[in-house]
Amino acid sequence: MRRRIPKRRADVNVDFHAWPLRESRSMARQYEVDAPWRLDSRARVRVRILDLSLAGNRDHFLRFDLYPYVAPSVGRRHFGYWDLPLSRVKERRLEAFLADDTLVVEGSGAPIALRAGWRGKMAFAGHLMLHVSLWDASTNPPTMREVVSSFHAWIRPDGHLPLDQIQIPITQRCNLQCLYCQRQHAKGLEEADIDDEVLTPLLDTCPHVALVHVQGVGESLLNRRLFEILRQVRARLPTDGRTGTCTNATLLTEETASRLLDTGLDYLFLSLDGAKAETNDAIRRGSSFDELTRNIARCVEMRRSRGLKRPWFMLDFVICETNATEVPDFVDLAGRLGVDSVRFANRVDHARGRVDVLPEDILAPILKEAESRAQKLGLAAVFPRLSRSREPRCPHLQAAIVLLSGDAAPCCAMEPGARPRPPRFFGNVKDTPLLDLWHGENWTRHRLAVAAGNLPETCVGCDNNRNLTL
């Protein structure tokens, strides 16, 4: 049960790992979409039309969109789209597959070959989003009525996947003692900021990736060099690249907010774990709910008063037994604060390396009410799954995590305190350029094994690849 309600203005899907857009559909379902996680030219996308009035309808069409996962709202990073006129559809069940750049649709008599309405020059590879949307062509311009979105991996035969996302570990210091934070389980955690031996090779990698997330296992604003580093990243990224950071908002003063906006960052994630002061402050120990909400509202207003379109503001909320009933009210809070989106995630039990999911009969009605409120507010909202996927669906096949030590790992589950199992590293950026490590035999072999579902020992039992943590 993972749903996302699109905000009315252009969405900006620019998260690192933690952006949980996996599958989404509108509340009024007129069709269903089923597609395998691993996509290639042989994969079949199945569409089942639920609204009988759509079959043969001359005023509607289905659009099949493919986007790279890390930046699907950016036109230059769009793979392409194909439009299927429903006037050509006579049956309720369809199957579609790509043959080179042609989308072939079967199930309504003779196969229908669709040329792309637009096709970019990018070769299919890596994590991508499939959007199957219903459009009303009787309006001018056509109006999108519904969308079903899903997360996939397109694996090339040679196993090559471009490195799209990297993380710069800005600091391992924090000013809070949050109840469920991995820091509580990180033994011997060095309370330090990133040094130039690690920073320089990561900055050198920026021109070759699409997204750089500036965050370590700590509070980003504690590092006074954050603003300078964000500017350097922004200057080195490709034109359509994205960068941002996250904060617990305790240090988000008027001066700090102004300096952050000056860096040109694309997104800012803000952490709260309750719609009420007593709930949030009990979980995020050392924080003040009233102060945090004032800081966030002021930062959002500052963006508006400057006439800026970025950064994209998102509130993060970790669901646990003590705050689950406040999820709908948290949506209302997000609306009042003026942020662009809100994300709810299941709590991770870092001591066991597993995700704690509340019983579906308890959580599902809560999420449904929250979804309804977000839709009324026009607020982008992301909700967690309630059960594990049957097959591994690792979301980290194109990402590299680098620790304060310079060690390069395949995902955030390898960070200090994230889980009890030993981490897996593929080298150190102080000794070898990150791209050389990425394309090396060991890391390539690891990616292929994970993509095929043949999980190495370090990944067995990890909920990252069971669609629960994201």
C-alpha cells in the first residue's frame, strides 16, 4: 500500500534513497497496472480497465511514460512517452512491451504498434518510474484524470548501470537524542565533520551524477561549511542535476534559512515525528515542537517572499506506536506550514536491522484518512507499505554511500548503527576515485547479484529491498 498524491504544480522527485515513491494511484480507480520489477524488452506491462466506458472511448487515451527515478520531473531526463488511443481498445485486458523504441500493445485484436510521442536520447538503464496515466482529450489542452506509478529497474544485458546518486557525509555530530535514531546503536561513532581528503574526491564526482545528497549520520547544519559545500556541489553538477540536505530544524534560524536559500539547493527535508508538541518532543528528545514549526514556517515564507521556486520542502515523519494516530493531523500541519510534500515511513528497529510495521487493520484506516486530507489540500504525500514484497526490489542499484572515513558502500544500511550485520565496502575514495570503484569488478558483480535476486550475505534479511523502508 504505497500511494502518492501528486501536487497540482510541477512535482520535483529529487530524493536520495529515502524518497519513497514506489507505486501510486488515485483514489478513484478506473484501471489497474501490473508490471514486473525488472524491466527489459521482454517484460510485459499488464493493464486491466475497470471502467467499461473507457474501452472504445474516442475522448480518452492512456499515456505510458518512462522516467529515470532520480529526476523524473526534468524534461531532459525523460526517456519518452507513448500514447494509446482508447478508441482502438476493445478489450478490458491489455499487455504492452517495448520493441526498440516502439510500444506494442496486445489484447485488442491485431497488435497495436505505437511510435513514441516523444523519445529522448537516453538509453534505458537503471532505476526508472513507469507512469500510466489516463487523459481526457475532449478538453483543450488534454487533462490528466488519473495516474498509476510504479518503480522498476531496467537491467542491461552487460550489467552496466550508471552511478546516479552519491552522498556527501557532511557530519556525524548531532544536537538531539532521537528515540529511534540509528545513532543510538552506533558504537564508537566519531563526532566529527567531513575533511577535505574525503570531500575533494566526492566533489570531483559531482559532474558525472544526477543527484548529490549532503547528509551524514548527524545534523547537517552543525557543520558551518554546509553552505559553502552546497554551493560547490551546485556549481559542479550537470544542469539538470539536483542537490539538497536534511535538517531537524533546531538551527533553522532566520539567518540560517537565508543562507540556505542563497546556496541554490533543490530540496530540503525537515524532520518532525508528531502533530502535537508532547508527542514530537518525547520522540525527538532535545527538540521543541513550537520552535521547530516556527522555524519551518519562516523558511517557507522566506522562499515565497523571494519569489523562488526552490528548494522543495518535505516534512518527514517516522510512524511508531506512540504517534500513528496523529498521521492525519500531521498532514493538516504540513498544509498549515506551507511545505510542498510530506512523507511517512515505517520505523526501523536498528538493533535488529528490521522494520516494525503496525498491524494493517490499525494502520490502513489511518493512512486512508491521511491520504484523503492530503488530496483535499493538494499536498504531495507519500505513505509506506504495510507488507514486504515477495521478491527483492533493491532501490540502491545506482547509488553510492560514502562514510566519513572515505569507505564506499552500496546503501544506507551500511552506515554506522544502521543494522547489526557487518557492512560491505568496495574501497576508499581517499585511495581510488569513486567512479573507478563503481565500475570495478567487485561492485559490478554485487549489483548484478542483487538485481537478479541472488542477495549476498550482507543483504539477506534487509528490508530495504522488500519495499518497507522506502
